[in-house]
Amino acid sequence: MKNPLFHESNVMPMLKAHEAFLDTYLLKVATTQEEKERVYRLRYDVYCQEIGYRPESFCQKSLELDAHDRHSIHCYLEHRSSGLAAGCLRLVLPDPAASDGDQLLPLQEYGGRSLNHSRLRPSLLPKNEICEISRFAIARAFRNKAINNETLQPESQHLFSDEDRKTFPWIIISLFLAAYSLVGLTGRRHVFAMMESRLPRLLAMSGFNFQRVGEPIEMHGQRSAHYIDHAQAEKEIHENLIPLYLGIKDELAGQVSGLTSATPLRVEKA
């Protein structure tokens, strides 16, 4: 299935769209307490309040966090003119020095029995080469449609111009490009993610061909474990996305230096 967005006739408009996107948003690696709480608060809004992934009573101070945040890099997208966090994700990086039973990937903990590939399993791969893209979220105000058929609230409508709104469809792919950038910048190769069926199809249009490596499980909808090789993904990325990918990677490179799986970000007490 071809995406008309990537037709040759759209090359110049896409290049302008990429430039507009990078002018409209700033990608940040959360390192300070304040920045990490912005990420945890956005996750609370989406995962607890909207989709009910975790009970609100489980989250203190309206922050959603767990033990995997201790060995993750957190990234968020900030809308420059309003200062709002538009989206976020984390890259879970197990410490190679941890014992085999410690610092598992999240999907190993809640979906380990669903993993059915003969070779592409986290437990069969070097721990210093595996990672998981997790806690992917887009703020309600930056989505074109709501989760679970909810009505989007107009409280932030006045903050966005028509030009701003044209960038909203790029948020999801930009966050994944940020994730791929972080994978490369941290020297990981084997990338796992738990996804609903429509997301891998969407990413495939951009050249990112995730392979399903697990049976579907119920997680507020059917989701399956997926895998992609980072080196292969970089080769297959759609050529029209390369300028945006390189721009994002350059923006994150300086922020990631010094952050390794050996010096993980720690979870603060909520």
C-alpha cells in the first residue's frame, strides 16, 4: 500500500513541511526533575485519564511512572510558541551488567508468554543490544481525533494557528524518528515495541518495516510484540523522510551524549 504523501510530486512540499515542523517543535531529552515530571504528567493524562491503562489512584501527584523509568531515556516534543508538551516516548535500555532476571523489557514482563519467534526474543539477544520503545503518547490538544471516541476539548484551540495544525499529522512519525535516533545514538540494534495492528502498517508506509514476533494479547485492545533491526531500518527509511530524520537526530545528539545504559536516569519519588 503506497502513501500518496510520498509521491515524487510531493518532494518539495514535504521538504517544506519538514522545515516547518522543526521550526514549530523542539525535541528534548528529559534530564531534570521538572522535565521528567512533564513526561510523567502527559503519560498520566493519556494512559490513566483517557484510556484507563492504569487506575488514576495508582498514580501519585497525577504522574504515571514505573520501575522501567529507572533505565530509560525519556524524550518529549515541545510546541515552541505555546511551550506545551505535544508528545512523548521512552526508550527502555536494560543495563548489560544487570542479572538475567533484572531489568527486563516491559513486554517481557506482561507479554513474555506471547513471544513466539524462534530467534527474535529479548532473552536470546545480547542485553547491551536490545531496547524497547514504550509509553508513546500524544497530548489530547495535538490530536486530530480523540482516543475511545471522546470529544476533544477546545481549551487550547486558540493556541494553534492553521499552520500549526498542518504539522499535527507529523507528530506521530516524528516521535518514532526520535526513537530511532535515540536507538542509534545509544548504540542499540534490536528494537522491540508492543503495538496495535494499525501502527505497524502506518510505519511501513514510511519505510519502517516492523516484524510481528508475538501473539496478540489484550491490553485495552489487541496488541502484539513487534521487532525491527535498527541498521536495516535506517537503510529502508523513505528517502523523503531523511531530511527530517537527520534534523531530529542532530537535535538529539548533543542531549544524549553522556547518557548511557550504564548511567541510567533514575525514577524520582512522586
